[in-house]
Amino acid sequence: MAEQIKKVGITETVLRDAHQSLIATRMTTEEMLPIIDKMDKVGYHSVECWGGATFDACLRFLKEDPWVRLRKLKDGFKNTKLQMLFRGQNILGYNHYSDDVVEYFVQKSIANGIDIIRIFDCLNDLRNLETAVKAANKEGGHAQIALSYTLGDAYTLDYWKNIAKEIEDMGANSICIKDMAGLLVPYEAERLVKALKEGTSLPIQLHTHYTSGVAAMTYLKAVEAGCDIIDTAMSPMAMGTSQPATEVLVETFKGTPYDTGIDQNLLAEIADYFAPLRDKYISSGLMSTKVMGVNIKTLLYQVPGGMLSNLVSQLKEAGQDDKLRAVLEEVPKVRKDFGEPPLVTPSSQIVGTQAVLNVLYGNGGEGADRYKMFTQQSKDLLAGKYGQTVKPFNKEVQKKAIGDVEPITCRPADNIPAMLPEFEKKVAPYKQQDEDVLSYALFPQVATEFFKYRDAQQKKIDTTVADTDAKAYPV
């Protein structure tokens, strides 16, 4: 019998992954602030509110400074730990950065209000997580390593158990099972949690998506097996490609040894706040009803919801909508040739785009003949620039992609010289705070546009104030 938990912790995702999954991360800071006081009284284990795609979306679409958002959230959440998602050596971008940039980003994230940093790598290559974990420990933060959950011959219970021990030895504070595609079914979750508990004494958290329709049942079996914390979202922003509803799981465990102790009346008030926002997003077209249903194809093709919509979009642009089934059948073949990586940002985009190219330009051939074209990212992956995959690459495909180039076998960041001084120089004309260099480092073009917008807005304010002063105190 698994050791029973007297209380299961809840990480609330409504301010980050829920709206990232349902409305492409478009919730504004001003929409978040009025409800923070009530959310702070709930007694959540943590509130996930930053990282992931929020940083890019703030700058690119909302014309907000993500660092200002974090500081405002920290001011409001006086009793609740704030959590972020961090892509290992990629930070919040899509390429590997030098260690000095990773360390500085972690330092500034914690200084501005983050308590728990959930760190993952798309290949589960722990070497790509070392710098971020050490930096979080140095700054007094909680370093949680998230394992990207996937299926395949290599991903046995022994694989997960052994990697959990390595994570503990690295100095992480907890482990998260990151089931980004909703592939983890209930009884498999029970087996997985038990295996992890055998491999480590660290707390185990589970993150999944409702995409395939099994997530709430998966949480139930995981908690019964010893899972310590689960990720949920307030009901107006739950289910579909988001997480299971917070209120449902709180009620599920009420009166059991796992009782969360959370007040449903308080949750109801919070849900009442988000309900009109949901209606607004639906009427504006930001929230599509397509993302709210169950998509069992997730389990058939092991393709995350976001990746599926991306494939549909690529085929539509090429005028080849009728090729979707062929592409979905090609994805597992490409994944196998590419070392069987988990499908999560950015590996999902790399494998998915390559599958589209193979179907559209590979003449439906077999073996390496399907690979008529490679994206640069596919070449980089096959050259070892993203790290080590759990299985070896298909040698024939690798040769076709990179020719006689010697693939790297070291930690990729070992080949990247310090980048921070150069970013400091480039951001100098726009810099108003230390954090601006990090915004620029991750998204140079988008950040530059934002800095110009910020300057223009400040000039407008200065002009308005000067006009008001002139009228109030005429010379």
C-alpha cells in the first residue's frame, strides 16, 4: 500500500498554462490583478503565473513588460508561492543560451518574485538542466525538474525510476511529471508514481492536460499512489486543452485522507470572476470551441493538442488539408528516426514540421528516401545541438541531414561562449532596468519593438503632464 498523503497540494494554473492552452496566452495583467486577493486566501501549494509562453506573449501581443507583471503579482500574492515554467538551457526561448544568460535569468526571476522554478528539457537530457538548478539553489529558490512524459520502447518504469534518482543527486527540490499531451492514463499513472517513489524521496507533482479526456481520473489514481501535488485550473478556464478543474478535484478528495482543505465557497467566488472573462474570450474568437472538447486522437497518434493545431495550420497554408492523416502517421516514424524524443516545445515543432515536409515532398517513399528536405532545426537536432536523445538517431537519416559533420556529444552549452556582454551592448540604447537585457536576449526583435512602444508611451505621458502643468501654472 502506497504511503498516504494527509493533504494533496494544488498548483493553480489559471494565470499561466490554462490561458496559454485555451486563448494563446492573451490574458492581461489588468485582468488578473482584481482577483489576486481572493486567490491568495485559498491555500494553494503554489500559483503558476509566469514563464512558458507568457513572456513572449506579453511583449509581442499585449505590449506589456513581463517583469512588471511579475512584480505586480508578487505584490498581491503575499501568502502564496509563485511558480514559473523554464525551458532549461532554452530559458523561455527556442534556442540554447550560454550559462551566464541562464544564471542571470534565474537570479532576476527569483529577485522579482518567483519562488518555484519548474525546469524541463525537451529531450529529458539532464545536462541541459544543471545550470538552471544550480542557479536556483544559489538564489534560494525551489528547483523543480519536470520530466517530459512520453511513450516508447525506451521509456520503461526503470527509465523513470533511474532518472528520478539522478534528479535527486543533482540537487533538485522536487520532481514533476509533465504530461503535455495528455498521454498518461489512470492505471499507468499509478504505476509511474509508485516507480518514482521507489527511485527518490523527493516530492512528486503531476501536470497533465484534459485533451484526451482522462486527466481527472489520472489525478485520482496518481494521488492514491502517493503523488503529492497536482496542477489544476479554475473551472471557467479548465478542461479541453487546459487542466482539470480545481473545484472538481477539491471536491473529489474532500473527506478523504487526501483532503485539500480548500474552501469551495471561496473557489466559487473566484470562478464567478473568471466566468465573464471566458465569455469575453469566446465572443472575441480567442477561445475556440474546438479546444474545449475531447480529442482521443491524442492517444492514437501521441500528438499534443498544440502540435496538432500547428500541423493543421501548416497543411492549410500549403493547400494540402487532405494530407493530415498521412502526416499524423508520419510523425511516429520521424520521431523514431530522430531518437524517440518526447514531443514538447521545441522537439514537437521539429518532428512535426519534418513530418509535413516528408509527406509533401518525400513522394511517400520508405526509409531515408522520405527525407528530401530538412529544416535547420532538424539538422541541429541530428547534429546533437539540442542534447542527447534517449535512443540513437537513424544513422542513414542523420548522414543525409548533416553529411560528414561530426555530431557533438558534449553538453551543448559547453560550446556556447558567454553572451551576456554582447546583449548588454545591444540593449544599451533602450535600457531602463537590468531585466531589459534578458528580454532582449530571448526575443531581440520583439523586445526592441516593445522598447520603442514603451518610449513612445512615456513621451505621450510626459507631454500630457507638461500640458496640464502649463494650464495649471500659466507663465
